[in-house]
Amino acid sequence: MSERPEDRVDRIVSALLRGRRLKLRGGDAEEKEAIVLAARLAAASRGPQRMSPAFRQQLVKQLGAATPQESWMTRRAALVAGLGIAAGAVGGGLLGRSLDGGGSQPSAGAGKVLEPTNGRWIDVGALADFAPGQARMVKAGAVGAFVTRTGDGVSAVSSICSDLPCELWWDGSQHALVCPCHNRTFTADGSSNGTYKLPSLGVVQTRVRDGRVEVLGA
Amino acid sequence: MTSEARPPDPAPEDAEQGQVVEMPAASRVADVAIDELEMIYAFIYSRVGNRADAEDLTQQVAMKAIPRLRQGAPASAVRGYLFATARSVLGGFWSTRLGLSESELHDDLAMAMPQGGYSEESDERVRRILEQLSDNYRRVLELRFLHGYSLKEVAAEMRSTVGAVKVMQLRALRAAAKVRLDE
């Protein structure tokens, strides 16, 4: 029995929404316009995309070029990790930070700074354990946060989606925090990706003391 | 440096034939191209909607185009050539996946070149397409794609059935594909 057109297209749409490859079967060409449009919508829902660092490095290797390390890092800093911000802010001491930039969409604005009642600083690990540009999930008592190293400092956002009460996860290849409940992503600084902006993630306060990262938890 | 170095028309056929484009003398080919390939990746991703295919196709573009680049011409020519190659590669991709000849695929939605790289243009274009649809069609596509709702959730939101939403989704996509925007 042949597949109905609506089933055919929904099979493809569902795969696209899960980030899978376009796997098309014989007969799918009958709906080529709808399929092509679906691919564009799926892409638009995630906003402009950048190559993952791993893929970029693979390309560099294949092209037989030595990676221009300094400029590459600067680019990553400007667009993903926010290292540029840290460069001006490093003092080595207390770095409680409200994010006002540093992600791929800094203009979207930072979220509200979380102020836990009876908050206390909780050690979540050595600064050296946090890879630059990679958000890492930590628990500071009842507060879950994704901490991103920015040079000699750190910044953090809430680990809970600003729209649905779901715990985010870090997709290192996309450099994005992903909400599993509705397929939306945020930059490491908490800004919403995509055409339709969600509220930014709450900013979790952090500081670095004697090479240790502390998060204001509860 | 002359304008002859630039592909006269960034048509897919030109890219396939291996035209040589010169690069700025002070730049190493791969160093410059890798940054330009960021744009190509975003362009391709905006057309295929998933990372795995976008990476494969970007790699194909790099492997086809980079060996043909040389020191000496404007960066705009390099970008134009990479985009021409990308369009060619995308044409091959859709042709293979859909089993159609490339001549049947001269579709703006599938391969049209963006005016200024990718930036927000692709998003903006999608937003304008959705604006042209009827309320129900726009709603089903917004919920499904932009909010990531399942069919069941869309059905609940629209007080309909999963089967009806599935049909509406198909019709909405067909209608959206027919929208032609004035550029």
C-alpha cells in the first residue's frame, strides 16, 4: 500500500525536526516543493548556523592548511565563547558577572539575574577544568547552571529553559543549549536562537576565587 | 588583477567545470577559504535543514572549489565562486535525493543564492513566506517548526485531530512553497 502524501511529508518533517538527515524514498519527489520548504523551515527554526569546531578543524586538515590558531580563537571568542569580554574583565578576583554580551547573539540581551533567597557560594570545580567556550552543567545546591569559561573568568546561565520547565543540555557541536521539550536552542550566554525569540535564560551569578569556580546557589 | 578572474556567471555548470579563481596574494588559500566556508555552511544548512547533510555538502564544496583557487583575485570573486560551487552541489544533492534531473530543480527555494551571505536573510524570508499564508496554515507551521510541537500537541492547540493536522501541514507546506516574494 502506497504511503499517503500527508504521511510521506510528515515522516520527512519529523526527521528534520529531530535534526536528522534528509532520507527520501521513491515517490517523495511528488512532494518536492513541500519537502524543500520543510527543510528551509527546519533550518529557520534554528537560526543561522555555524560549523562545529570539530568539523572546521577537519576541513582545515583536509585543505592542507595549518589552522590560523590565533585568529580562529578570536573568532570563536567573538561568536561563541565570549573570550573577548573576559579579556577586559579579568582581574583574577571576584567576577560575579551579568552577561551583557559574548554569545552569538549578544544583542538579544541577557536574562534576569537570579537572586536565590539565602544564596550561598558553592564551589563547583577548578577553573582549569572548564574548557573555554564549552558550557558545562553544574549543580550548586538547588540551582542548576551551565557554566562557560570566558578567559580567566566564567559566566553561567540557568539550566532550565525559559519557556518550558525542561532541563537543557549542551550540544557542543552546535555550540548551543538545547531544550529537549520543544526543539529550541540558546546560545551559551542564554540568548534564544531562531526567528521567534524566547526570553533569555536566567543569569546565574559566578565568581572565581583562587582558581576555583563558585556559583551562587541555594 | 582583472575582472576576468571572476566567474562571469556563478552558474552551477561553471563550478563543475573547474574554473580557476585567484586569491589575494597576501592570503593563504585555505586560510581565507575556511572563513568563507562558514558562510557556505550556513547557506547550505539553511537549504537542507540538518547538520549532517550540511557538513557533507560543505565538504564537497571545499574539495571541489579550493584546489581551483589561486593567489591573486578579489575576495568577492572567491566568495562568488564558492557560492556557485555550493549551488552546484546543492543541485546534485536534491537531484539525487528526489530522483529528479537538475533541470527540474531550478527552484529558488532549493538553491537561490542569498544577497549577502546568510545572516538573518533566510529567517526573514521564511517569516515573510509565513505571513502570506492563511491563519490556520501559518499557525500549523509555526507550532510545528518554530515551536517544535508534535502533531498531537498541534492538534490539541488547534482543537483538531492528528490526522487533520497532518493534512493541514501538507497543504500549508504546499501553499508556502508557492509563495513568491517580491525582492
